[in-house]
Amino acid sequence: MATTPKKLLLLCLAAAALATSAASSTEAAIDALGNVNVATLDEDGVDPTIGKNEPLSITIANESPYRLDVYFDDGEYGSLIATLEGDETTGINSFLGHVFFVTRHGVKEGLFDEPGTDHEERLLFKVGQRDQAFVVPRGAGPSTNPCQDRFSICKTQAKNGACERSPGWMIVHCCESCDPYLNASELIDPKKRCSKEQLDTPEPVWKAGRGDLNKLFARWATDPKMKEEYGLEVISSPEPEKYGATWEDAKEGSPWVVVFDNFL
């Protein structure tokens, strides 16, 4: 059957549409001989022709204003790979599926793309292609929301009770995961987290009747052995008359100050 000009036009349009669709899901690479190799990527941007044991090479470039640390995400606290100055690039040997993250140098504060906007996103670099080149953009920076999880292990640690066992460390490093357990999003503010009320120390711990520290000094001050063998002298105490404080300006409520004349 003869092909009419109208049918020919429709066939050409259909072919062009298929070609455009195919081009949007492919990765083109030119090898050392100038040959063009085209690999189809899956919906996650991963090249399915790469074997799980195939060695890959990637680069990470720092265009941000921060000195930053590059970590391999090992599923726990991350393994430090490199430190990058501004406009510096590092090459890394890797494998399919490896993930890397970046933080401000020395403080493990994660960097985000478009921080402070509705589109801010933690910078995670997932290896899925050959010769991938990742970039920390110029606008990258810490999130304006200080309550973030810094490590992959945070959620697991929180479920296992770490927020209650080590609240100081977990609030800072796993704030998001600890929020349901400790109201961490409020306590991430050091003025609230480190307040006397929060730490349950509204009065000095050395004051009479409070805590083990006062009991320790009181025991020393009343132990004859401490005075005879170590030459203990009470300079000041919360109850100076009771413990024989020798400082003439010592008064009720003063802190404990003792001297061991024969300690060494």
C-alpha cells in the first residue's frame, strides 16, 4: 500500500517524539577514542549497565564559601574522606550506590542546597553513573532550622533509647529524631538546654545539704586522718564555723576551699 504524504508526516512526527523521549532518559559519554556510548538511566538516574562490583571514579567540587569536610555515609556516623577549601575539587574511588555528604569543617553541621527556602535540601551525593561530577553550589549553607539529624544512625539510636541516656549529645547531633522524646527542637537552643533549671542545678552544688560534692568535702573536713596525714586545712566552706574555716572573710554559704599541705 502506498504511503501518502500525510501518513509520512505522521510517521516522522512519531519517530521524532520517540527520539526525544529516549534522549531524556539516556546518558551520553565519549570514550578516549571519540566513540559515543549511550547508557539508558533508570528513574533514579542510575546506569543499569554498571555492575555492583565495578570500580567507579567520582569528583566532588566545592564552590561554596565554606571550608568543608566530605564524608562517606557508612550508615552510622560517616567516615571522613577529605577536607576541601573553596574552589577545590577532590577525586574519590567509589562503587555503585555509595552515598557521600558534606559538612562545615570541624563542626559536622550539614550543608543544604537553597538553605532558608521552602526548597532547601540536604546535600547528599549518590553514586549511580560512571565519572560523575558532584558540586557543592555557591549558595549552599547550613539550614536555618537548627533541629537536624547529622548522621544516618540517628533514628536507630533514638529508638534504642539514646536520647534519654545521652541527651546532651543526642539533642545536638540527632535533634530531629529526639524531638518526640525530649522536645529537642526547643532544647537545641543552648540558652534553654544549658539553663540551671534544665540541668536541675538551681543552687550551687557545693551548698550545704545539696549533692555528693558537699558531702565529700564535709567528710574530708571531719576526718582526723585527712588532717593528720595530708595536712588538710579548710579555708572556706558553706558553714565556716562548723568546719573551722581559717579564712577570716569566710561566711555562711561560701564555697568549699581546702588545702592539702602533705598531699605529695
